[in-house]
Amino acid sequence: MNKSIKLIVNYFLGPLLFVILLYTIYNQIINQPDLSQRWEQIKISWKRPFFWIAFIMLFINWGVESLKWKKLISPLERFSFLQAFKAIMAGCSITMLLPNRMGEYGGRIMYVKDQNKIKAISLTIIGSISQLAITVLLGTIALVFLKYTVLSSNQIVSLSWMLSDAMLVIALGASVFLLLLYFNTGLIVPYLSKIKRIEKFVKHFSVVDLIPRKQLLRIFFLSFLRYMIFTLQYVLLLHVMEVAIPMALCFWLVGIFYLMLAIIPTIGFTELPIRATVISLLLGVFSSNLIGIQAATFTIWVINLVIPAMIGSFFILRIKMIKER
């Protein structure tokens, strides 16, 4: 590649991504309705221990994801935990600019050797399937549990769009499909390799055959652990913002919320209004404290997405995207 093009990519693209990210986050924040009221609610919450517990869980959340990525990439390369963490943060940064967390792939492979980048994408997809399977599975359990054991008939009617039989069938079907796909991905590759048009691409995905079943179970457990962490974060912040819903009920409602987010297509920097709308429709049936609900949603968005994205943007600034040979 021409040397001038390498210089442009290495020293211009990173700073450009950084500026675009800051601009989109700034616009997203200042355009929020009731921002001043939410901000006052958030400032009050800073004095409460649960707020700082939820904040610290940011590093546990992404630390677990880093460990998961480290284990996933091990068939290709040996990554230190710090390298894995930098790759995850870089993925968070680019994710803010692309739909449905697709930026995770681009950010993470920046830290992978050139000859392994395509194979690394297939391993990242495996990790994403694992997390998605856990989210859909536990969201489906939450749907069943609330619909048939906890909620009153009036509450079910109020949430009929979310607790319908059609939604339950879709969620159950998606859970089974994702679980079968995750634990049998290696069996699909030989069939895909027989399709001539995609044969040359499929060979890069054969790396999934190198992942033993025990390792897949470990990855699945880490995805479950991460799910429990970010769900507990949300429950704690709702409690801090004085949303008067019992914590146990809150846990299941947040599970349904994350199930809805998994279904609805989003882009990182436009995700906040979608989150705010869905969580308000869901929790508004149980609490009239909409400002508290919105403040918790805004805070969890900043903690789990904005802060990691900004950390990742600094890492991207230091990456040489095209290595000199």
C-alpha cells in the first residue's frame, strides 16, 4: 500500500473516530428531554453507596467480557488480560457508530495479527451468539415467570404488547435456535464449505472447530455472569433513583427489557431514546416515577456504553491500523 495512504489511515482515522464519537455523544446527551430534571436526580444519587457499587461494576462487567474474549481468541493468539481489555474497549468505541453492536468486531480485530483478523471475527461472532443466547433465554424465562405467576390480569393487559402469546413463542423459538447454533457451530461449517460461492470465506471460520465443548461451556458461563452483573447494575440504579418496585420484580422486568433490546435493531449513539421508551413502557405500569426510570436509564447508558466508548477511543488513537512491513 502507498506510504501516504498508510500515514492517513494510521494517524488520521483514529483521531477522526475519536472526534466523531465525542460529537455524537454530546448531541445525544444535550438533546434528551427533561435533561435538567434527570441531572438533578443523578446528582442526588451520587451520595448513595449503591450508585458507586453500580459504577464499580462497570469494570467487573467489561472485565468479564475481556476474560471471555481472551479465552475465545486463545486458539489463534495469546492475549494478556490488558490486551484483551483494550480490544474490548476499542470495540465499544466503534460500536457507538454502527448498528447492532457490529463495531465490536472492527474494534477487537485491531489488536489481532493481520493473518488472523478474519478468523478472529468468527470467534467474536461465537462470543456474541453466547451473550445473545443468554439474554434471550433469561428474557424468555422472565416472560413466562411474570405472565403466569406474578402479574395480575390488569398488569398483563397493560403489557399485552410485550407479554403476548406470539412474543412468547418467538422468544422460545429464538432461545432454542440460539442454543443449538452456539453449541453446534462447528457442525455447520462443513456444510457451508460445500457452497462454492462462499467456500473461500468459510475456510476462515473453521477455527471454531478448535474450541472444545468445555471451553464453550466456560464462555457460556461467563456470558451468564456478565448478564447477571449488568442486570444487577440496572436494578441497583432503579433503587437509587427511588423507583419503588421490589428488587426481585425489577430483576425480571429488566430481563424482559434486555430481551426487547436484543430484538429491536439499534445504533449505539441512537440507542438511548429506544432504551428510554421501552423501559418507560415496561416499568411505567409499576411506578409513576418516570423521571427516576429515565435517570436510571440515562445513567446505565453512560456507565456501560459511553464511558467504555471514550476509554476505547483513547486506545484507538494509539493503534497503528496498518502495520509497517
